[in-house]
Amino acid sequence: MNRRLLYLSYIVGTSIIAMIMFFLVAYVAADAALQPDPPKNTPYLDQFPFPVEEIDFEARDKTSLAGWFLAAAPPPGEAPTTTPNATVILMHGYGGTRDVMLPYASFLSDAGFHVFFFDARGVGHSARVEVTFGEREKLDVLGAIDYLSKRPDVDQKRVAIMGLELGGSIGIMGAAEDQRIAAVVAEAPYASLNLALQDALDETVAVPRFLRPLTTYLVKRRIAEDIQDRAPLQAAAKLARPLLIIEDSAAHTEQTQQMFAAAQQPKTLWVAHGAGLGGGLKEFPNEYVRRVVDFLRANIGAPPRK
């Protein structure tokens, strides 16, 4: 074999090995994005002095989900409410679990709302299917409202949803398809599901820029459908119910502004820069609680606390 042929064989062999390695890196990244690890440094239920009811329910496509129902805390010295009550569904962001929402459930219960929060598909104690960046998670929200519609302690005309980051987008998408959700709070929602996917890749495995198209393709092949990129914007435009958007990070301004511009009235925007993505409650606890509770009381009602 002459030297030229040997060199050509080396180049071809090296190229094949490189392509295999690139494919493996992209596949591992796609796998990590579709099956995120449990979040770190989340609060735990035993840190909160309230009882929750363990709930097993189904999404609209029959995916098994695990949730907690927290009843409204009665004012000091009073008995728990026995009449149907206003209720808030909580939706965590990408890779989170219901544990992330415990501080939100705590202040909402103290404010007089029932709270229902759950692990979305693919995380926590829900079915270990692949996450879909909103495409199917909206079915989780619809399943939650279906479940609540069967509870006699829930006032069916006074149900709202509150979500963080991608969970805010999913909440808007779910509410746009079900009129039983009377109001929505969305903190740092994504206007683009594909951008949510790209951010997920940044959070899981550092994927070289030139491998992003292949990784994105593999993700979409794994979930067996394309991601409807503009679904949150289309849902916001369709909503026509009270909406509070919280813009907590200057880096996310374009996303929240696009969602706010697309939404119909009535809508409110609170700009709380400096909190960091999803960090509004932690950075501005008093104002955050006041604004969210006032918005919910104005739109789904709850007894004011003395």
C-alpha cells in the first residue's frame, strides 16, 4: 500500500471516529436534557409546618403524575374552611420538582388559598417519561384542572395557575386551552420553546455550538414530534383572562416582553430586575407576596387576612 493511500485511509478513519464521537456527545446531551437530574438545594417538605395530601392523578394523555394538595390555612383561632375555596395550581420550571414550589405554596396557603402542586412528567415521583419542553407538559396542567374539578372543596370558578420560567409558559398554554383556569401568574416565562430547549442544554451538558443542531434534532426525534416554538406566544394571544407576568431578570427581558406584548388584556407586568431567573420570591419576598396575593385576590378571591 503506497504512502498516499495510507494517508487517505488515516484521514477517513479519523473522520469516522470523530463523527462517532460527535454523535455520542450529542446523544448524551440530548439524553441529559430529556431526563434531567433532580434539582439540588431544594427545600424539603419536612421543613414546612403544614400537612399535605398526597395525590396521584393523570395528565390528559393518561401519564401518571404525583402531586400534593395543601388546604388553605385558617386565620389564627379559626377553624379550616368547609366551603369550596379558591385554589392555585403551581407549576415548576424545567428540571424542577414540586419541592421547588413549597415556599410558594406556603405563602399562598397562609393567604387563604388552597394549593395544588405536582411533579411534571419525567421528574420527581411522576412517570419517568421524557420531558418535552412544554409540548406535552400542558397536558399535565389540563390533568390537574380535571382532577380539581372532582374535589368538592375547590370552587370551580375560582382556580388560577402560577408557574416559574418554562412552567409559566406551560401554565399559559394550559390556560389557553381550558377556560376553567380563571387567572395566570407567570414568572420569567419563555416565549420560545426552542430557546427553553437550548437553555436546558446549557444547564445539563456543555454542548459545543457546532453540535447544537444535531443535539436539537436528536431531542425532537426522541420525543417523536417537532417542538411548536411559538406555542407560548400563541397561547398568550388567545388567553383573554387576567395575567400577571413577572420579569425578574434583565437577561430574560426579551422573552417576557414578547409574552406581555402578545397577551390580551387584562394584563399586568411587574419588572423586578436583580432577582435572577426564577428568583423573585427570594430576592423581594415582601413585595413578591403582596403583588401575587393582591392579583389573585382581585381575580379569584380569597378571604383577606387580618
